[in-house]
Amino acid sequence: MRLKDKVSIITGAAQGIGLATARKFAREGAIVVICDMQPSGVQAAVAACEAEGARAVGYVLNVARRAEVDDMVAAVLAQFGRIDVLVNNAGITRDARLQSMTVEQFDAVIDVNLRGVFHCAQAVAGAMVAAGSGVILNASSVVGIYGNFGQTNYAAAKFGVIGFTKTWARELGPKGVRVNAVAPGFIETPIIASVPEKVIDQLKTQVPLRRLGQADEIANVYAFLASDEASYVNGAVLEVSGGMTV
Ligand SMILES: NC(=O)c1ccc[n+]([C@@H]2O[C@H](COP(=O)([O-])OP(=O)(O)OC[C@H]3O[C@@H](n4cnc5c(N)ncnc54)[C@H](O)[C@@H]3O)[C@@H](O)[C@H]2O)c1
């Protein structure tokens, strides 16, 4: 078990990559803290982790609301006494081309995908630095490296997350805290359910592996980066895209 007793907060863990990551962490022995906006999804994810034999607790919260994040972190510290891992996975899309994107669409994505990552990292950093150890993992995207049609807001946020990652790796590395980002390609989860089948087929042809990724294939990378096996990986942006950008 590579994450035995590591207290691991995973945001956006009610479905998709976050849920797969929570279950993987549970199988690796972690104490899993499920955070999401969907109350029934939080409950189900906690039950799924417990079914894997892990201790798990759930918090219904919006990462864009700082007070809710602070309350969760305080409660986790009160219950477990430390935080070993934060996976900043919660994310949304509100796609539109530059000329038709509304300010509301722009703000919604920046609030969750960028500001939410800042809130969670800042909330746990003190405890990690005090402990002299910890791991922060941020969800970027290939869109944050290369851009994407119709995703001005999302590309900006995911590019910003890479900036966070490199900055925090420099700031927190000397204190024993590693910070890395994962940049998935196109992964089969509810977030891409609205993408037309024709577009999905087209995307597959761009991937040398000729298929979309599965949530478990990202969860496995988070588990590696969270584990001591990645002890010299810091400030990295690990692309997990089946090679779609080579
Ligand atoms: N699926 C992909 O192809 C893909 C590719 C690259 C990056 N990503 C990134 O990976 C992460 C997970 O993606 P996914 O495909 O599993 O998405 P998803 O939509 O399936 O799941 C996202 C989860 O985040 C939760 N969430 C949304 N806003 C929240 C908020 N404000 N506070 C708390 N929870 C919130 C949702 O309720 C949901 O459970 C996202 O950051 C996404 O941008 C996904």
C-alpha cells in the first residue's frame, strides 16, 4: 500500500477522475477526505472508499467559497491532526468562442478552476509546512498547455494552474512540500458527455493510442505522484494524454 494512512483531501471527488482517484487512494491505504458540491455524490464516494476498506469522510463544499474550504481544513486537522496530500481536482467547463463568451461564463470557470485551487492550497499549506512534508497535486489539462477552440476561460485557468504549480514548487519545496500538476488529455468522464460523438471520433484519431483515456488512468498517476515513489518529482507538469500532443 503506497499511501498507507496518508490523510488525502480530494476535491471534486463525487464523480469522474476525482471519484476514481478517491477509490485508488482508498485501495492504497489512504485516509480519504471527499470534497464536492453534490451531497449525494459525496455520500456515495465515502461509501465507495469504505467498501475498499479505507477510512473516509465527506464534506459538501464549493471550492470557490473560501470560508467553506477553511472550515473543511480545520475539521480535517481537528479529526486527523495532519494533512498529507491535497488533490486539487474540482473543475468545470463553460465553453464558448471568444466573441460569444459571457463574463459570467468566464468568471464561473476562473472561480472554480483557478481561485478554488488557490483557496485549497493556501488553506492546507500552513499545516504541511509545519509538518515539514506534504504533497499538492493540481489538475491542469493539455488545454492549459496548447489552448483549445471555445475554451478561453478553461485554457486560462488551466495555464494558471501550471503557474501555481511551478511557483509553489519553488516556495514550498524547501519546506518539504512537493507540488506537481497533471495535464490529462481527453478522458471519458461526465465532463465530456456534452461533446458530440463526431468530435470524439475525431479526437481519437489524434491520439496515437487511438482511444480516450479512462479516469483510472489519471487516478494511477495521482497515486504515484502522491506516494513516496515520486519523492524527487517537484514542479512537474505530467501530461497523460495517450501521446495526443507528440
Ligand atoms: N475529463 C477530461 O477529459 C479532463 C481533461 C483534462 C483535465 N480534466 C480536469 O480534471 C478534473 C476532473 O475532471 P472530470 O472529467 O472528472 O470532471 P467531472 O465533471 O466528471 O467531475 C468534476 C467534479 O467536480 C465537482 N465540482 C465542480 N465544481 C465544484 C466546486 N466549485 N466545488 C467542489 N466541487 C466541484 C463536480 O460536482 C464533479 O463531481 C477537472 O479539473 C478537469 O478540468 C479533465
